Amino acid sequence: MDKLTWAVYQRPCRGEDISGDAFLVQQQKDKGIIALMDGLGHGEKAAQAAQQARKFLQTTAIKDGRAHIQHLHQLLRPTRGTVLGLVHIDFMLHQLCYWGIGNIRAQLRKRTTVNLISAPGVVGYNLNKIICQTSSFHLGDLLVMTTDGIQGNWDWYGLASKLERFTPANIATYLGQQYAIFDDDATVLVVQRVN
Ligand SMILES: [Mn+2]
């Protein structure tokens, strides 16, 4: 069975000790789940919302992503809320589903690049459309997810001119060091399907 290898770059907002961003990468047999959360604002209360979301996604069995998000929305109502990028991977079907709520950026690197689209909203605060975007996800394919503490003006072409190899660690470190802003929590999560 193929598996997921991953790397993360994470740095809290200037003046904060903890990041209000949180992430999850988990695999159960032929299913994978990847999530990136950015709790509203920064500091402890942002972290609380993001971490609560992570814990929920980690401990709830992988099933319907839409139900996952709706349940999470109710759970996070007492918190500030969090934006969320959620990915379910089906290794047997070579497919992933992406649900984006709020300003998480997600990009796939396959033979061609695919931008995954997030809808407006904040989980735990205002949830509008829950739209699933599907894509194939084969051996070697890469997924990059970033919070808005990472500037979005990078592209794979530019990256290829800077990096010898596209490994999760190379990409996460490079994007973090070059594109993180100081006034927000910054996270780059890079996941690759390997065997
Ligand atoms: Mn942010």
C-alpha cells in the first residue's frame, strides 16, 4: 500500500509563542486525511480553535467530508472559528477530495498543476457552501497547502529553478523561508504520495 510522506514549515506570528495554525496528516489503510487549519486571528484563542478542529478530525472515523465539516462547525461555535482545508485521499481509487472553507491555499503538483478552490467562510462562525473538488492523486503527486501567513505569489516554475528536487522537506523549507510574512502565523504543509 502506498503511503504519505510529509513535511511542514511552521512559524508563529511575530510576538506570539504559539501558532494559531494547526495541521493533520493521517492514514488508515487505504484512506488518508490531510487538514490545515488557521484559527481566526493569532495567539492562544486562535490555537484553541485550530487545535480543537485537529483533534476532532484526528479522532473521528474517515467517512463523509461534508458531514465532518458540518459537525465540526457546530463543535467550534463557542470558539473563534477556523478556516479549513480538508483532503480525503482514496489510495485504491487514486483520487482525492478537497473541501476548502476560507482562505487556505492548496495546490497539487501532478503532470500539470491543479489549483484547488476554497469557498468563503469560517468553520464555527459562518459556513456557506461545502463544495468538494476532486482530482486524481497518483504515486509521486504532491500537495502543498498554506495558510495566509504564506504569500501566494509563488509558482512551480519558479520553485523548479530554485530546488534541485521536489521533496516535501525542500518545498516546505523553501516556501516558508521565502514567502512567510511576519504579521501572521505561517504554515506550509507538503504531502507526497510514495510507496
Ligand atoms: Mn492567518
